[in-house]
Amino acid sequence: MLNSITMGQYLPVDSPVHKMDPRAKLLVTALTAISVLAAASWPSLLAVSLWIGLVLAAARIKLGLYWQIYKPLWLLLLISLMLQSVFTPGEPIQLIGRLYLSKTGLAAGGRMLWQMAGLLLVAAVLTFSTTPIQLSTALERLLLPLSKLRVPVREFAMAINLALRFVPTLFDEARLLIAAQRARGADFTSGGIRQRVRGLIPFMIPLLTNIFRRADELAVAMEIRCYRTGAERSSITELKLKLPDYLAMSIAMIILFITLYTKSLSR
């Protein structure tokens, strides 16, 4: 499973999405995510699906990398679909023997799967096309007006930046430790639940040790560079919105309007 998780890693690709302003990418991702959650009718589902497909095409990232995100989740999504189809009341459809599915539940489960897939895809495009420092800088610039209300915007953006940087590092450490344990004869797949949990102990202890060691090294490095909370800092990155950024945000807002409008009509 750990070998297939790539969420949070930046992929350097020459694409229109990679060249966009990170603030625009954050706003487009947020607007698209709201559209995914609000879509209820066929026109809105089609509009959001086409928009996500256009974003994927513009990102120029291999589709196989997106599939790697779903591999650890496919069983959970399938179980959720089955539970939704079985326990939701509605017109029954015989599946096997006395097992019946509900048409209403099947439609609701399919919509839920579509929503989760859409959210994963837009989040993957954002992380694949934007470096952690760009994300934290964009988040800080967007939330900067809240600093007048004494909200620690810069500290929040720094925490997000550190978290995004540590996610790929954490998985890399886990891969190396699993490979080392397997080379010594460790087996993480056989035996009962209790035996598997016991087998994880020799893996978790060095993993936690490495995490705390890296955190301590990071704290020392920040202290050496005179990092202080609440201090005014300049940025080497100059952000400027361009025509493609305004175009992408406009399309995302139109898609959201269509989604909310069609949802209001269906009530």
C-alpha cells in the first residue's frame, strides 16, 4: 500500500496547470470541490465531470499516477457502495438469492463514489502541480487579511508547509524500513490480527524514532536561521495573476453556479 501512495508529492511537468498562480489553483480547487459535493442533477454532474476532465488534460500527468491514489481505497469504496445499496430503502433489485439492492441506494452510492473520486482527483492535481512552498505562500497571501484580526496566518501557513513536506518523507522512511524488515525475514501479511500487530512493533519504533529525530533537526535549523513567530518576513516569491488564472477561476465559478442553480431547481 505504501508503495502506491503518491498524494502530496510534486511532479515537475511542463503544463498550463503547473504554470498557474498557486493562489488561483487553490481557489479553483476549492470551488471545484464545492461543486463536486453540491452536484445532484445530471446536468451538474456532467458539467463538473467535463471540467475535471479538462483540468486533468491540462495538467499533463499520466493517468496511472491517479490510479495509484485509488488502489489503497478501492475496497473501502466498494464496501461503502454495497452498504449504501443494501440498507437504503427503495425499489429492490435482486442480486443473488435473497440479497436485494435498492435502486435509490445504488444511485446514492454511485454518486458518493463519484464525489470521492472527484475530490481525490482535484486534490491530486493541486499537490502534483504545486510545490509545498508555493502552497504555503499562496495560503498565506489569501488569508493575510485575517492577520488584522490577530489570526496567526503566517504560523498556520508554515505549519501547512511543514506538514506537506513531511508526508512524502514519512512514506519514504516507511518504505525503507519495510524493505529492511522484510530483508531480515519479517512477514507483515500472514497470521492473525494479533500476530500482525506484534509484527508491526519492530517497524513502528524506528519509524517514530526517525520522525522525532527529523523534527528535532528541523527545529534546530529553524532556530539557527532566527525564525520567530509573529515576525514580519519578506518573500522571494512574487505572485502575479495572469489571464489563464482569471480564465480558470471564472470557469470554476460558472460551474459552481450551474451546480447550485440546478440543485435549487430540484428541491
